[in-house]
Amino acid sequence: MAQEVFERIEKKYLLPEAVFRRLLPELRKHMADDVYGRYTISNIYFDTGQFDLIRASLEKPVYKEKLRLRCYGTPSEDGKVFVEIKKKYKGIVYKRRITLSLMEARRYLIYGIHPDMTGWKFTQQQIFREIDYMKERYGLRPAAFIAYDRIALAGAEDPELRVTFDTNIRCRDSGLDLAEGKQGQQLLPKNTVLMEVKIPGAMPLWMAELFENIIQYQASFSKYGAYYSRLTEEKERGGKKNAA
């Protein structure tokens, strides 16, 4: 069964492709491709009509949260998807999720029809109640689609230690259904790679030394945040043109 609860530190780095190609073989001396290897992740982010969640997140508060629907590839109606709450408090990321079919997730998130929880474990039911509370509290609705191609590595000694590389990050604010495909507007400049390091505890010494030698800085980056900022800028430019 897929893991349902995650607690870890996450660090993000925006890398030129040349640095990525130098770093990847060094990481593979201590890590291996995860069971999925290379794959595409698609997400629908949920927010209020005024984008309150992402606006609050961009202000870098001590606590922030988001709700998203995630899948690997383009799912069929009965294909597996994940409804996830992701919270961050004082630098620690907490992620809790439930697994549904795409049809069940759509009926629940869009139309408010609860899935059949017969046979669910207590933990799964508790996560569902948290998602239900958040959805109802904020009045959430689909706000943005974001997909990307990922290479994922897991630690040879500690599989909870993960490093992922995301490329071809594309976004859209229409067709907000995972069944609508993986197309979208490119988010990052060409030849830029987003690396995320997911650490269950302290960063291993070998990794800290490797990053110190190859990477110059850590970036604060949110895919949804970056896309929201771009949409806001585009709307402001459009408003100024219309005013002129």
C-alpha cells in the first residue's frame, strides 16, 4: 500500500542543466533510481476564488498548507490518484494523502460526494476528515494544473532520503482535470532543472560536502507560487494595456 503520511525537511535548488549533469552521477554513487525511475507527475492545486492559500504561502509564514490532487501520467477514470494535504511548519513538511480513483476524487473534490470508506483504516479515515475540513473551511476549488517530468533517487542506506529532479514544468489555468492531458505553458527557462532534496533527519555528510562543492546556493521555490506570480503579472500587464 502507498505511504500515506510523510514528515521531512525539504530543500530546493534551481540548477543549470550543466550542474545537473555533473551532480547526477555523483549522487548515484550513494543512491539509486527509485522503483518508478523516470515518470511524469500531474497535479491539480486547489485554492479559493481569491487564491488566498498561495498568496499567504508567498508571504513565507511560519505555517502554511495546500491541497492538491496528484497522479502519475494521465489516469483513466478508474486509475489511481492521490488527494494530498501538504503542510509546512517551522521548516518541517508534513504530507498526508488518501488514494482514490480519478472518478471518486472528482466526485468528492468537485461535487462534494464522499467516497465509500468501507474497510478504510483509522489513519485513512482521519486523513480524509482533515482533507474534508480543509476543503470546507476555505471553499476550495481547482485553481491550477502543474505537471513535470521527474527523475527520482532514493538513498542506498536510507530509502527515506530522496532527491528528485524536475524538468519540463508546464502549467495551465484551464482544463483543470487530470484527464485533460499533460500539456501546459512552460514555467522555467530552458535548460533549468529543479532539484528537491527530501531529508527524514539530518543531511548526510557526504551529501552536504557534495552540494558545497558543486552547488552555490539553495533556492526558495514553489511551482504553484511561481505560476501564480506569473499569472498575476500577466493580468496586470493586460489591465495596463486596456487602460491605455
